Amino acid sequence: MKAKRVLVLSLCAFSLSGPAQADWWQDTKDMLAYKYERSKDAFFNGRNDYYASGVARHAPWAYSSERRHDELNESAWGGGFGRSVVDANGNTHSLYAIAFRDSHYKPQYTAGYLWVTYWPLAGRLQGGLGYSAFVFSRDDIANRYPLPAVLPAASLRYREAELIGTFIPGFTQGGNVGYIFARFGF
């Protein structure tokens, strides 16, 4: 009886699944080539962007109130520069470099690629979602050795001004931090 149920469930699963994607590797290569071309376009032909860093919020479930208040920095002041280009679909591709004060009042250096797609919210106000692939360097993680990372990004944009936020998930040495910065195109 159990074998029949497994067989029936397996057949149902196979019948509901779509055709196999034999070209997933080619699709991945095409997507990476497109991102590379947009990055080159941003670097050589894009608009200039100024980044202003400012807010880091440590999650209350991961850090005690005393530690958040007495020990950790939530004013992640800093800044940076980047270049951006908008593609035919209205998505923004950006290259950036930012330096700011981390949670322990030490400098953190970050450089990477940011991709965001947008939807209209009200008038010229737009909301966006995307991701950033970057390398970062800080004192308390890997002794300043640059490490790669990928994080989600959420955005509110009005004309050339934009608030961008991300969430750094928790790890053994830290994380569980919300980080907000601004981007101004000029």
C-alpha cells in the first residue's frame, strides 16, 4: 500500500513538472555576460552617484538592549562613489565603492555591483527590489582580508535620490543588522 502511494505521488509530481531545462548553464552564462556588459556600460558611460551611509540597526532578538546601547555603533557614517546605468527594461545597474564606520566604530570598505528593478508607487516615487554582489573588508572578520558576499536590496527612489536598505543575516561573529544608505545621482 505504501509503495503504491509513493508511486502515485511520484507520477503526479513528474506530470506536474515542466520540461527540463537542458540549457540552464547557457542561460546562466548569458545572464552573467549581460550583467558584465551593463557593468562596463555603467563604468564607462553611466551617470555619477554619490553614496551617503548612515544607519545600521542591530536586531533586538540577536543583541541585548545594553549591548546595542553601550557597545554597538548604529550611526554607520560614511560615503562613497559609484556609476550607474539604466537598461532598456528600466533596471539600474551600478558599480560602487563605500567606506563607513562598522558596528564596532572601525572602518569598513565595500565595493561591488548593485542591481535594482523598480515599480511605480505614487507619482514619481518608485519602490525597488534587487541584490548586491560585493567584496568587503573589516577588522573583526578575517583580519581585513577581502571577502565576497551577496545581499538583497530594497529601495525607495524619487527622481535621482534613493534610499536603499539591506539585511545582513546572523552569523557566529555578528550579523542580524539592517543597513540603510542613500544614493544621489548627478
